[in-house]
Amino acid sequence: MNIVKRNRTAMVLLVVLLSSIFIMFACKTQPNDGEIPASNADSGIDTEKSAAVETDEERLYANVPTVDYGGYEFKILTFADPNNPLHDHPDLTWHEEYMGEILNDAVYTRNMAIEERFNIKLTEIHSTDSANDLRKAVTTQSDMYDLAGQRMVIAYTPITNGYYMNLHSMPNLDLTKPWYIQDSVKNLTVRGKLFTVYSEMLISPYCATAVYVFNKKLHHDYGLPDPYQMVKDGAWTFEALYDMCKTGSRDLNGDGVMTYHDDQWGFASTNDVMGGALIGGGGSMGAFHADGSFGFTLANEKNISIMDKAFRLIYDKNISVNTHAVSDHGQSDVQVALNKLWTEGRGLFAMTRIVNIRMWREMDIPFGILPTPKYDSAQENYRNNVTPWIAMGIGIPVTATDIDRTTIILEAMSAESRYTVQPAYFEITLKMKQARDDESAEMLEYIFGNAIIDSAIAFNFGQIFEHFANMSHTYNSDIQSLCDKYLPPAEKSVEKFLDFIDSLDN
């Protein structure tokens, strides 16, 4: 971790602790769990054994040759969203005006190491229309991009249109290495083929992970139980959250009506709360089985029971507010609305993506970070959904002309990022004054060590995940009716996906 050593501060012990999180996030196993398919069963660290995990990791190196590519411009397509700054991450490009910040230093260090080793020039094409740009490049047989990143929720179309190569058949890539997030390798591989993967060259999968936060001041003022200790004791559940949220709601202006703008809420969220609750409670939307078939599980008894507990909280209009329901001006305003409520100190608890924390840099009120609550205390592990809306998978376009060069750079860059960019991202997340405590550092172990990539959520077959998420701001709790309406097109989408897979030679 040379970048961490170079920036050694009072946080160094926390960063050393977090090195183990990378191992657990990348290498965790997933035991079978009854109705839920094996690939999406409970997974992550065993909270009773986590103390035994090594707190330092031996530096690993990509097993690729050093090749002089004569100054070649290595081009990587990524997506940009000018309407939502939360979707833009400094994954690949360092910015001179930000030099001196830990993350930008790390990106610069990583890029320079790769450019100097292979004599290349890394260029990020940060596009507001990346899906169409990739389509144009492939249909015109242009080798414009060496690598292409897309937000995972729209990856279905470029995959089934044949725009990506099968990563499992590529040379120089060792997809078992920890710089590829192993849950993505496992749950995005379909019948032996993988077209896009979460690599540690990108911070977006970490940014996209579900996280709960609590207002420390309000929590102290109301004399509520210590949520950190509840997490450690395995008692951080939806029922416990609901009980505390009831305490946190206040009609501040005394008009007898709870409104987003004027009052204090026990719980605040966006539509992300749906996928977060389902996965956090030990559920699954669907998964590929060992034989390559796919099964949707949303309407089974276990998942309905999980969501019934979640609905009790998120549909209580005296306690909870969903900013999708109060903002009608697009996704950016939804996040702005959540950030405004939270930074004004008008929320006791909130559910968001961890990337949102960087929007609270100027917030004066201290807050704490928590994993998604369990269904009940008997659930083995905490589980945290990785939303596909901003998590970016990386793939190799079929028009890439030099496969050896492309895969060597991808492998080397992913490996180098593990020891530069990723530790820096974790450190800067913790160094914010509002979340600077030992407990929040420990909570990140529960969060990133138990991050889940659900196959049906990631591929969003037939927009089933989108329809499910939208239930939250319409206050619809009828999951069976949702499935009756939207599962048929989702199943046809899966069928098309599998037919495409079976049509490939390798």
C-alpha cells in the first residue's frame, strides 16, 4: 500500500484494518440457504470469526509480462451523468486542481505506474452517451475503445447485441485474483461466460453499496441504544430500526401534518431502499443455478416476509419519507432532496449509497455508518446490496484489435489499483470529520465484507428490478401482483439472454 504509507496519518491503523476488507469482499464464500439459490445465499464475513482475519495483506502482483507499447493511447470508455454528480467517480482520471487529495493522488500514482511500465498513455472517454458510443464503435468496426465500462443496469443490451468478449476465454486475465470482485465473477458468469466484471480499477462498485447512517446528535438526545453494539451483537434488525425510528419523528412546525420540507423524520430513503431491504434481509430477486438455468425468487414466501417487515417501516408516512415520492424533477433532485434533509439534521436514520457520504462534506452534525439491518437476529450475516444504477462493470469490446495488450493492461491496472486507489478511497471515506470514529471503520467491514451482487438485480431482466424499486414511492406492497404483471416479460428477457449465450462458440 505505497500510497497509504506515503500519506501516513493518524488514520493509518484504520487503513490497515480496512486492507482485510478487500480480501473479504473479493474472496468471500456463499453457503446455500434453503429457498434462495446458492449463488445468492447469505455471504460475507462471519462476525464471530472476523477478529481472526489477517489485518495485513501480502502484496500480490499481476502475472503479466512488461511490454513496451511505444506510447500507445489506451482508451477506456466510461459513463458520465451530468445531471447527477453521484454517478461521476474519479476512477481513471486524476485532476490537477485536486492534487493533494488522497484519492486523486492515488489515481495519479496508479496511472503513472501503468503508463511508465508499459509505455502507454491512459485516456478516459467519459461519455454522457456511453451505451450509444459503444454501439457505434462496434457497428462501424472501430477499435476506438480498448475497454468499455457501462453502468450494470443497462449491460443486458450490449451483452445480447454481442458487443463484449467473453472474459473467461481471454488470455492474461486471472479472474480468481482479489482485484476482481469475486461476487461479480460468480454471479455475472452465465453458462461459463462473463462479459463484464467489477474490477478494482473502478471505485464505483464500492460507491454503489447500500449503507445506513444515523444522526449521532439526535441519537444521543433521545437516549437510544448504541447501534454499533447492536451490529456487533447481531441485533441490528429491521424491527430494532423501526422502534428507534418511531422515536425520531417530530412535527416540527406543529401543523399536525408530516411534510418533507418542514418536519423531522425517523427514516429517510430513496427507491434504493427496496433492493437494499430485500438483499439485507437475506432475500434474492433471482439467480442462475448450477445447471445454467435461471429462477426468479421474488415472490417466494421468504422474500415476501422480508418485504412485509420493510414495508412496515418505509410505508409508515408518519415516520418515513422517500424522496422519490416528494421530488418529481429527476434522479438528481431525488438525491438532492435526501441530502438536504440529512444535512439539515432532520433525519434520525437514512438509507443511501455510500457514495452519498462525499456530498455531506460540509455537514456539521456528526453521523455514524451502519450496514443494512438483518431480517431477524437469527440471520447469520449482514448483507448489503450493490445497486446496478451506478456500479460500473468493465468489459472488452469485440472490436479490440490487440487482445494481449488489452488484457495485460486490464490485469495490471486492476492489480495496481488494489494497493493504491482502493485503500485511498476507503481512507478518504473515513477521514471525513463527520464519520471519523473507530466504530464507523469497523462498520465498513460489515458493509464491504458482505456486499452482494444479485444476478436479477444486476441484469435487470425485463426491467423487473426497476419496477420492484418503484413500488416504494407508490406505497404498493402487493409483490405477487407485481410479479404477475412483470415476470412474463422478465422471463422472456432471460430466455433471450440464454439463447444468445448458447449461440456463442466460446
